[in-house]
Amino acid sequence: MKLSLSNPFKERAASTIFLVSALASILFVALICVFLFANGVPAILKIGVPDFLFGKEWAPTDEPAVYGIFPMILGSLYVTLGALAIGVSVGLLSAIFLARFCSERLHRTLKPAVELLAGIPSVIYGFFGLVVIVPFVRQHFGGSGFSILTASILLGIMILPTIISVSEAALRAVPNSYYEGSLALGATHERSVFFTVLPAATSGIVAGIILGFGRAIGETMAVILVAGNQARMPDGILGGIRTLTANIVLEMGYATDLHRESLIATGVVLFIFILIINLLFSILKKRVIK
């Protein structure tokens, strides 16, 4: 009798805890949005939307000061696209190998290695890029080595664990009957994997790409160490750039007044940019599934 009386109470208590947790998450996101927009939008309006978004010069210490973030927007976009080109191609093929071609013994070795990559701090990746990738790019491709190419390679490596783990889980979640049915129709193992299992896992793979995109565009410390941090228009993949996140970190420590507000406004632009990209990915995923 006591058990039957206590169960409804426990269920209500659990439901309340879950509800409060969900509302807290929404509240935190709302507070972040309020802070960003309340402090950033006035600065954008004060500077002027076209001058702020499409201005090609960032010189907050000049007189008069100039606040144009278009070079940083392009820098973030180029580095992120380059990282996705490297990370998605290598990560997806690695996930396919781990899920459908790898032996169990080898999987027990490779899987922990992939998970270990996810736990390495960003600054360690940055040191690796500074010591290894920068000299490699300088020697084999020219330039100073601090460039879009270097940052793209480094970020491509950093997003590998996310893409591999999520994509492998999506591939393993596909019912084995899909694979067996393809074999029964005469397809080889490779064709069954690439033309039956892989399309069925598209939704999960796209989710992994979205997470990798978020990691790449939001990365700061590693990019600061290898990208050159030059607030100017990109002049090729071997030229230095500054990303939106790097711009905020490098100058927030000493910024005041409109300069500080413009950096917060940069965060607003980055926030909206990520929302738009995620929305486009979601629309693409729905169309692919259909």
C-alpha cells in the first residue's frame, strides 16, 4: 500500500525536476540572447549596419575609429569551410571504416584513440599547429605559414572526433536488414554499405556535420595561434586572417565604450550566423530524407 502511494509522488517529483531542468536550459539561452542583443544591437545601429557588416577596415584605435567586420566574417567562413572539407571527408570515411569494415580487435584500439582526440585541450592543438603545421605549410606551400590553409587543416583535425563518433553511431543504428537485403539482391559488401546503409544514416551524419561546424566556427585559441590574426581582407589561402571569435578575444581585454560594444555586436553577428547555418542544415537534412 505504501508503495502504491509513494509511486505517484515520485513520478510527480521526477516530472517537476525534469521540467525545471528544461526551463533552466531555456532560461540560460534567453539570458544569453538578451545580454547579446541588448548590448550589441545599439552599437550596430550607432555604427551603421552597412558600415559594420560590410566595412572592410577594422581600426578601433584610429581617429575617427572604424568598425568594419567584413574581413573577419570572410575569415571565419573560409576557415570553417576549409575545416569542413577536410573533417567531413576524412571523418565520414573513418566512420564508415569503423562501423562496417573494421575488425573488432582493431576497433578496440582505434575507437579510444578517436575519443582521446576529443579530450585534448584547444591550446594543445594550437601548439601542435604552431610547431608542426605552420612550418610544414611554410616549407611546402610558401608564405609565412600563418594562414587560412593552416587554420583549416588544424580545425579539420579538431572536428574529426565529433564527426567520426556521431556518424559511426548513425551507421550502426541502421537496421541490419537493410544491409542483408542488399546482399540478397546481389550487391557486394562495399555497394551495400555505400548505397544502402550510408543513405539510411544520412540524418545522423548531417547532425554530426552540424556539430562539427559549430565546433569549427566557435574555436578561438587554436585559431589565434596559427591564423596570423590580421584584420584585413583575405588575399588567398596562404594569407593570414582573423576570425570573429579571435577578434573578440584579442581586443576585449582593453576595449572600452563603443569599441567594447562593437565586440559584443560581433558576438551578435556570430550568434545569428550560426543560427542561420543550423537552419539551412536542418532544411537540407529534411530534403535529403524526403
